[in-house]
Amino acid sequence: MPIDKSKITKEILEKASHCKTADQLVALAKDNGVTLTKEEAEAYLAELENLELDSADLDKVAGGKRVCYAVDGCGFKK
């Protein structure tokens, strides 16, 4: 059954990111009125486990990549 995304808040997502086991995640979901199977929770945790940024992505997120959209150049020094 699809999850009702209108019930998912930033706070719930933050708490979910700290769950270490599928059982913890299922309990959190239940406490917040969301139906989540153990299999769905395991899939979510596996997805989070594989979520890792490489150094190029980290540079972009951290603002380390300079991008110039000016027509006449930007004057960045390399």
C-alpha cells in the first residue's frame, strides 16, 4: 500500500534517519499514523545505507564548484 506522503513531516523524516533497524522504523511510522511493512522499512534503510556522496558531489553541495552564467565571463581565478 502506498504511503500517504501528506502525513510525513520534516520531523518524522529526521527521526526516521536515526532509526538503525527496520523494527524501529516500523514503530516510528506506526506512532505517526503511517502504515509501513517491515519489508518496506528494510528497503528504506538499505537505500539510506547506500546513499553516499562522492567528493565531486560533496564539492557541489558545499559550494565548492564555481559556475558562471555571465555572457562576458566571470573573472574567476583558477
